[in-house]
Amino acid sequence: MFQGALFGSYIGADTPLTFSGAAAELQALLSSFGVFDLGWRTKTAVTGKDRVRWLNGMITNNIRDLAVNRGNYSFALNHQGRIIADLYTYNFGDHFVIDSDRSLSETILKTLGRYIIMDDVKLADSGQTLAALGVCGPKAKDALSALVNIAESGPLQVAQEKLGALEITVVRGPEQKPDWYEIWTHPENIQAVWEILTRTGAQPVGANALEFWRVLRGIPQYGQDIRERDLPQETEQSQALNFTKGCYIGQEIVERIRSRGQVHRKFSGFEFTDGLIAPGKYEADGRTLAEITTSLEIPVPGGTKNFGLGYVRRESVTPGSQIDLNGKKATVVDLPFAISSN
């Protein structure tokens, strides 16, 4: 499996970094469709009769009213309202599945697990029974529709299907990830699913191209763009917050920010015109004007460009503003970046 791939570490997991070169693989994600390993993600099953009440009190989004076969995106916070993890939660009726970066698995299992006191709740790593591949690109829907029924799927909807004789779960990506699908199945089926998808024309894609795609879409990565010192409203990920669900860990801080006014920093995109600007904080007039968290040279159609993600002061900068970062120019850009697929 993954024949011809160059392997390396991505978000703490060993995974294919490239097959035919990141530039060609990125182009497939932008104009056609690619298939890729999601071994750097992990699944945690949440079972027990108290699972709804318990989990609703652990994370920032509304689990109590989450429909069956739907998912949502959340943060887990500490008592100071700082982000300790981000995750997707899916309701399968008799249990939930938490989908997160593998690097956050211990945080979810141990940090959240310590709040299981008198609750009938069990957290279990599903790695022995669930593995995943991703499919992404403007032609992904048509290609998958020829294999399974996904025509009516909405963002973060899940459906149990059969791919030939193989039992799979098809997961639609969130609104921030257009043309993104995941296929969850038993680890023993992964190679067969990979072969079926590549035969349909999916180009094998490695993590290097996925990282380019992530930045172009303006999706923050926990541990890099979102850290434990960051507050939810600073990240601009409003889809992770629900203000009517009731109490959860860190809720008081989130509500205080909402009621008293916005935070001073805003997650933004940057286009660098004078070459890459290194990650770090940059000051103006004695205070931090911007913080760059990701900085990449990306081979987009029409030529290579320098892009970044990070934070700017809300009151000092508006989209389209050009700022000076230690003598280098950067333009602040609303996310996602506007990139042609041609």
C-alpha cells in the first residue's frame, strides 16, 4: 500500500509525505481529486447512558441537540477558557465518535476522562477497529457518487454504505473544507478501498500537499496556529461555539468575552511580498502588531507565492492592509485565500 510514497512525520504520525511531488498533488486537490492517508487522525468512542450530558459539559459546541448521523466541531477548554484541543464529534445514535489529531488523543482520553466521576461514560480508542482515508477535490463528489450514495449528504453528515463487499462510513467534510470526504472502515479494508479509489482516477496525495491545501483554505492547525494560550474567539472559528447550550468547562470566560466585547487579536491570512516571514511575534509602537504561526512557499497555479497564517490586532489592521514586519511587507487577507484552480 502507498506504493512509491516518501514517508515522514506529519502532526506526530508517520504518513506518506509525497508520491509524485507536492505541486502536482496540490493541483489535483484544486482541479481534480486526490486520495490520502488520514492515519494522523484518531477516533475515540464515547459510550454509556450519561454520554450526552457528560460530553455536552466538556466541550464548546452543542452535543445535546446533535442529530443522529451528524457531526460538529468543538474546542475543549481549561478552566481559564484556553484551548486544550479541537475535535469533531459525530452522533451514531448509541454512541459518539470523537475525531481528532492523533497528537491530541492523550489529552482527550486522560484530561477529559478525569471528569468521569459518577457518570456512566466510557472513552475508548477505536484505532483497532477504525481507520480512515480522505478524498478531496472538485471532482471528488462525482467520483464517489459513482461508487456509493452521497448525493444528499450535507456538511459533517455520516452514512453507512457498502463499497462492493466492504462496509464503510462516508463522512462529509465541514463547510470550511469544500469537496472533502472521509471514508472510515476497518483497518483490514484500507488497502482495498485505496485501490478502488485510485482505479477511479484519484491521484495519491501526501501530507505536504495537504498542508499547502490547509493553508490556502485558512484552516488553523492545533499545536501550530491554535495553542493552549489562545482563546476561542481569537481563532475566528465561530462554528465551534454555542452560546445557548448551558455550562461547560471554560464557558464563563467565553461568555464574558461575548458579553463585554471582542478579543484584541484575530486569526488572519497573510501574503508576503518580500519573501517568507518567519513565524513569531512582530511589534509596532511597542506592542505586538502581528504573530505569524504558519509560513509557507506554495506552488499555486500561475507561480509560487508566499502565504502565512497567524494573528493581527483587530483595532489596528483591516483586510487588505499592508503592514511592515521587521522591514518586510505583508498584506492581511481574509480567509480562505482566493486561488484559481487553473
